[in-house]
Amino acid sequence: MVAVIEGKEEAFGARYIEFKVHRSETDPGLILGSWLFAHGSSTLIDQSRPDSPVATEFRHVVDCADQHGIPFVWVNDPRRAVSALGTPLSFVPYLAASMSRMPRNAR
């Protein structure tokens, strides 16, 4: 089981994968997610696809963490882009990819 945390300090020194949330540079209404899981500093195990919607990548990062025994996924969302969707963080994995677009009136 993988726990989703909002601050890396919540891992209390345990391993975690950082999941970064950010807006697309070309379409500010599109919220993207990116992550990287490596063993040490040189061996890449898995990572997000470029310009992938937050919901899609969130499902992938949680699955990757589960497969590799990583107990935490830290959602690094300093600008609260996910919160702007009006969706609690715990519900993010269930968002459809199309839900990663913010309504125009929320921009």
C-alpha cells in the first residue's frame, strides 16, 4: 500500500517518489504531473511521459511505487494546482485525464 503525502517530512526518512504538479507552459489551463524514479544517481527505473496530464501520471507513479515497495508518493504542488481543480488530493487518482483541464473561470 502506498501512502500519498503532501510534505516530504511526512515520510519520516523513508523512501518516497516525488510527484511534481505544474501547469503546462503552452496551455496554462492544463495541469501536468511529472516524476522520476531512479536507483541511486545513475540507474533510471521509470519516469513520467512529457506533457502528460496529472491524473494519468498520478496513477502511474502510485503503481510504480507499489511495484517497487516504495511506501510514499510525495505530491509536490507548491502552487496548489490540483486544489484549483476543486478536487481533494486523495481523489486525484480517480480523475479522468480530461479533468486535468481547469475551467476557464478558474484561471
